[in-house]
Amino acid sequence: MASRVRTRQPPVERGMQAFRAIATEAPDQDQDATAIVLVHGIGTSHRYFQRLHDALAVTAPVISVDLPGFGGLPKPDSDIDVSQMADALGELLSECVSGPVVLVGHSMGSQWVVETALRHPELVAHVVIIGPVTDEKHRSALAQSRALALDMLGESPLINAVVLADYLRCGVPWYLTQLRHMLVYPIEDRVRDLTRPLLIIRGSRDPVAGRNWCRRLRDLAPASVLVEVPGGRHVVQGTAPAAVASAIRFHTAPHAPEAIST
């Protein structure tokens, strides 16, 4: 197998915000393959995407992004809501990637990528959301904290260690600032207006992004697919990277089916 080249770029500024991008290319990749961009969720960083990043990089260029204030990056001087973060991410994509991308977001990252696709559709070929939040029936800090605590009881020790370390680097103030935006963002309304195909992935044992909630998002989006990974929990991309990578490849291929019910 040809060796992969992983490039960790120093933080780059877009407007007043600092981003980090970790890009991987391999000589045996299809030169025409669509780039895949991975966007983490609240409090976390690119680190819990590493196994999925490597699995996807076998066949396509992959970029994992750290957003402002996360992954040890400087905290912005002012608050940034979901639409502002999406605009900043769109600016980063337009300067760093050639052509529309497969834009993948996990947890709160699902909100950022959906909003980016709505505001900058020319930059996005497909939208993929993993463990999307926030379930409209559990849209409170207490409900989300309970679901996250329940999830962590079933996650692997390695996943929990990575996530908790990133939470510490993020810090309570910035986490709570973004949590406020996460809880009010109406993703169920926003997916209705998507002009790009949507792939929803959840672990079958995910207490944060429940089955009925994910089915509701699937049914609201104009062209969407829901895939469940058996036994997976909220950070399913960390525990089942091959299955998640396979679903992304299959459903974002040029002639992928428009919808599959599960």
C-alpha cells in the first residue's frame, strides 16, 4: 500500500477566527475523488476523528478541521453563533479546497455543516451528519447532559479519554457559550431547505441522537438516507470507523441511491 502523507497545518485565520486543518493524501487515491472534510462537535477536536480520517484517506483526500476555540485554538474575542461559524467555515473551504466537498459533521458539528451547506451550497456536494443534535424533545442542557453521561458509560475508555481531554482544553466558558447555540438551533427546520443530498449516520445504541429523531430528520430532508451502525454509540466514528467510512463512500458516490429507509 502506498504511504500516506499527513499534513498538519499551523492555525490559519479566517476573519478574526483561527482554524486548524489536518490533511491526508495518498499516492494511490483517485485523482478525481471528492475531498472529505470532517468537522468535530462541541468541546472536542479532530482527535476523535483520527480512525475515520485514516479509513477514508485510503480512497480520497481528507481534511479534519479544528474550529475556533476548540482543540487548543485561541478563543474568539466575541460570541459566534451557528450561522457565523458556518460562514467562517465556508470561507476556509473556499480557500483551502478545490471543488465541492463531502462535508461531515458529528454531534454539534452536524449543525455547523448543515448551515454551511445552506449558506454556501456551491462549496458542498454532499452533507453527512453523524449523531445529529439536538433532539427537539430533549432540547435542554439537563437532558443533553444526561444523555451524554449515559453514552459515556458505554463508550470505550480510549474514546472517553480523548473526549474528556478535549473538553478540558475547550474550557467551561466556551463550551457553555456554544451549548446555548446548540440548544436553540432548529436543525429539523434547516434540513428541509437543503439542496444537497443528506446522509445521516447513528450508532444503534446512541442515547444522544435517538432513532426516532434521526428518522424525523431523514423524512424532513428533500433527499436523505439514514444508516444505523449496529452496536455503535454516539462516537460511532471512533469505535466503528470502517463501517462509517463504508457508508460515507457508498452514499456519496456519484450514482448513490437517493434514499434508503432503515
